[in-house]
Amino acid sequence: MGKRPKRRRVRIRKQSAYPTHRTQQHLPYPELVESEPNDTPYRILDSNHIDGLISNGLTNKQDRQLIVPLDQNGHVVSNHELAHVKWSPEIWPKVRYHPNIFLAVEDARVNLGLERIGMPMQVPPSDRVEIAKLAFQDFQRGDYGMLILRGIASLGTDVEEAIFEPLAQADPIIRELGNDLRESVRTRLERAADRIEKPVASDRATGKIAKDVAKRLESYGLIEKCGLTSVAEADGCLVCGPPGEGCGDGDGVLTIDDGARAHTRRERSGGDVDPGTMKIVMAPTPQRILGNQRALERKWRPAAEGSVVTAVHRMPIDGAIFRRPIRHRGGTILIDTSGSMRLSSEEIDRLVRVAGGATMVAMYSGDGDEGELRIIAKDGRRAVGMHLDPYGQGNIVDLPALEWLAEQAMPRIWVSDGSVSGCGDRGSKELRLACADVKRRGQIERLGKVDDAIARMSRRGRRAARVDRTKKKS
Amino acid sequence: MAEKKVVEPRRPTDWALVEELLSSEEMRTMFLYGDPSLGKTYAAYHFGRTGEEIYAITLTEDTPAAELRGHYVPVEGELVWRDGPFTAAMRNGSRLVINEVTHGPPEAQSLLYPVLESIETARLTLPTNETVRPAPGFQVICTDNLTPDELPDALQDRFDCTIEVTEPHPNAFDKLPADLRQAARRSFALESARRVSIRRWLAIDRLRGKIGLRKACHAVLGPARGDQIMDALNLGKA
């Protein structure tokens, strides 16, 4: 919240398959709570997928960035951060005491404000346990200053009791100090809010209260003694829980929301890899694909209405004397034929044979800084022989190849192990993110092995995939 | 051919110009494109020519040209010709609204060539051997989410005006009560993942009278997003 003294290095973890659809539902709307409209939207990042944060909630009004858990349990954290957007100052005031003290009082201010407008912060049970654990660890370390601050930050929430609980076992002087600060901060913040007839106290009153808290803690020697300096660069709200564990690896391709992508770009320290140059080649397709030939050639079906009578003999049977066009079962298959896939031309041949119904089958691979995407089957005709041999041993052109696939007929299938690379067959996080983005936007389905693709192309496989999609939707 | 008007895309959309063009007798063919829920179809149906019959059709990959031009239908053992929307609109000098024109199959798009021609040239010869010429007042408005680049060059060239719609008509927001209007404006300006269309806000407003605002948000946006919007609205008001 506010301007941070130092930015932490963060690392974004892999997400499971289809994260965007799931996380999109939990994206908060800080723009709607601001008093003045702003043309720049907030960048929303999922704290579940960022390593290096000590808290799962963070607001930066200056950079217009919000880091919150984009899951069902993250709603309460989102509300707390939205309250910061609404009520906290844009620029953090310079204070002569430890900034965490101001942060704790600020947290208390927004939590009490949320309580007053009927949106009390109710922490999910799992986070409640974690927060209580942190408080107990503070107590065990003898870090009473931090424990009291954590308690102050939790005022107005349902974890307040759990945080102050370990204090009951502390030295009576510390216990009395903790309870006294708890009561006085709450009372003063509420009175200050009442005075101005607003849900929260003013910035000035909050500053005064924080200053007094700092004085009290200092007079008890709790700031130096209890190592508050160790959390001097705390990132995030003291009352929010620790960051949760990310989802497991889904399909081997890193997929992340737009905001996180932008964030990664900013945080990366060089090492960008450009995708190689891709040429698109149409291989000669002298051979018809057998098996589905008849289905491919059939372009019309009988209809009871139309403009050209083509089957008068059907009049007494079903009245379908006209014809109308048939929509063909199409689709596009893109095969990664880089060395890591270890595909033989026989396997490619088998896939091309099975994929008769697909509108197009293409394969790609590369070498050095360039690669080739070769169309090996189209409109029921296919390439043979040496045209099924891979171009090179590397991936190199995964990104342009996926971009090409994203523009072809649906369904789009990418047969690949999911590893992507650019020039010099080098990979990078940025390239992976870009590929994942194209894959998501282009509704591309990745299948790891040729056998999976063959099974998918069979009638039963298509039906199973349809059922899967329906289940996922529901 | 009438003088071609080239309308540069503007931000924000000049809705007054769109209204003016749609009311003009000189403007015969228009291509309106832009993101969903901006009111392109609404504009095509309601601006200018109010009170007159409007023919409308939405093209899909499977729409046969016969459905657009007209077809024979067996009625009591006889085949009767029935005009499609293209032919009917030409005969009556009405407005023809074609939605999602880029989604149409090539044969449907081919049928558009003679229809979009200038008033002197446009004509359709039907399987009945009758040639239909456009009556005065015939107007074709095509709407789409995709850009005109998706159409063949020759078809693009046949539109008198091509206008990109980038924001809803100001009157669309005015239909919302004050407490939702500002939120609707702001949420509309967000990236696609968080954008809430004016259509959805109008649905929330319609439903909230019966079931309350929170339930309306849940019903229209789903429980998770509905809660996010609801809490942002509450906090915004505080």
C-alpha cells in the first residue's frame, strides 16, 4: 500500500490449466470505488502465483497495481485492498517512526471502516489458522512489538481475538500495553470517524494515532528489542494472510493472467529471447486421404426448402427436394516436430492419415534463428515421403507457429510436449508466457503425444473432448 | 455511383454523425463494426427510418444464400416462391440490417455484391426469372464485431461508410439510474477480462427491482463476479 521503500523480487509460479477462466471470476474492481475517475485501469495480479511476498494482499495506488488472491477465499482480501484504494492516501507519508506502525494503524482504519459500512472483514477459516500461527510465532520469538502491531492491524476483523490470544501468556506489562493499545486505537479511530461523519478517520488523525503508538512501543523498548527492523521492507498488509500455495502444473505451459504477464516483464532482469523467423511452406499434396474421402466430397444435404429443386423423387418420401450445404467437420492440427518430440516420419504419416477430417495439418521445427511451418495436408489431400521429414532439430518458431494456428479453423490442436524456444533454441519465461497467451486466446488444445492426437481425432475422441468441454463449462 | 464518404475512426465514437448518416437518404450502405454490446445493432434498427419496416438477418457459417434471396416452399402440393430478406427489402425500399456479415459463407457474401451495388446497378435475378431492382429508400446496414478487413476487398469497397464504434451511445448510459451509471461507465473502460457491458448493467437494473441488487448481480454476472461488483458498488457509495 502506498509507496514502498524497496521493491521485492517476485517470482511467478506455474498455474494449472485453464486458470484464466477460473481466476477472471474473482477479479476485483478498484476503479469502481475511487472517488475520481482515472483513465488508467488497475493492474490486477494473482498473489497465489507470485513468490516473495510476505502477505497475500497489496495495493499500490501510485503504480495502480493490486495484488490479491484470485480465488474464492481471496474475496475478503480483495475487499480489504479495495478499502485501501478508497480511503488510504496515494503517497505514503514520511514518518519518523517505523513505517510498519503506520501500516498497522492504516489497516485498522480501513478494517473498522469496512465494519462500519456493513462489510466486515471475515477471514476464511484456512487463512485464520495461518494468521493465528504467525501471531503465535511472534510470541514465541518474543517479538511482542510485531505481535501488538499485527493485533492492531486486525482491529475490526474476526481474527482480532485469535491474534491477541498469545498476549495473555506474556509478561503482565506487555499484556497491559497490548490491551491498552488495542482499545485506544479502536476508540480513537472510531471517534475520529464520527467527528467527520465518515466511515473512516481522517489521514491526519490516523497519523497522530500511529505516532502515539510508535511512542508507546518505543518507551517499552519494543521497537529495537523485537527486531521490527527485520520486517522494515514488509510488502503487503499485516492483517492479510500469508500467500497461499499455487496450483499444480497443468499442461506444462505457463499460463497467467494479463496483469501478471505485464508484471513479469517489468520484473525480469534481461535475457529476452526473440522467436525465430518462420517461413510457411505448402508441401505438394499429391495423395488423397482415404477413409474420409466420401464424407469430404459430400457438400450438400437434402432440405425441405430451397431455391433449386434437385431431388423431385423425394417429394412423396420426405419432401426434401432441395439441397443445402453441409458444414464439414474441420479443424487444424499443428505438429511440433522438434528433436524433443522424437517423432518419426511414420508417426507423422499415421497422424496425417487419421486426421482426414481436419481442414489442415501442418508441422514445424527450426534450426538456429529460423524455422519452417509446412502444411502437409489440406482439403482431403496430403503430402508424402520426404515432405514429412522435420526441417530442423529445434523448436525456434513455436510462437509464430502458434499465432498461425490461432487463425486457422477450429478445433485447433497442437501436438507438442509444451516446451517452447526462440532464436538459438533458447527458452525464456517471456516466450513461454507469450505462447501461453496465444494458446489461451486461440483456444488451442495441446496434446503431448501423437497417440493422444490420434485418439482425439477418432470419432470417440471427439465426442469425449466435447463432453469434457461441457463438463468444464458446467 | 454516389460519392464515397470516408469516415475516419474516432475516439470517442461520434454518435451524432452515425445518427445523421443513418437518417440520410444519400447513405445507402454502411458497415458498423466494434466490440460487442456497444449498440451497433440497436443503432441500425432504431436510428433514422423509424416506424418503417426493417428486415434483419444474422449470418452464420451455415446460412445458405437461398435463405437470403428467397426460396420455394412446398405448399399443399405446389411449390410457392417466398422472398428472402434481401429480395423483400429491395422490393419494398426498406432498410436491410445484416448482422455478423463476416461470419457468412462465401455464397452468402457473393450475394451481397449485387445488393450493395449503387442504386442504378443493384439488381437480383431470382430463380423465377424475375429481376428485382431496389425501390427508392433501400438501405443496407451491416454490423460486425470484426473489422472490414475480414471481407473481400471488392465487398469492402461497396460500403458508402465504414465506421468503427468504440463506445456505447451516451443515451445507453442515461437509461441507467444514477447509482449504477458511473459504475457502468467505469467498468466499461476496463480490459476485456473485467469489462461489464452496458447490456449487463441494464439487466441488473431491470432485475434488482424484483430480487434485490446483490441477487441481480449474482444472476447476471455469476456469484463470484457478482460479489466483486456488489462490494465495489457498496464501497464506492461509502
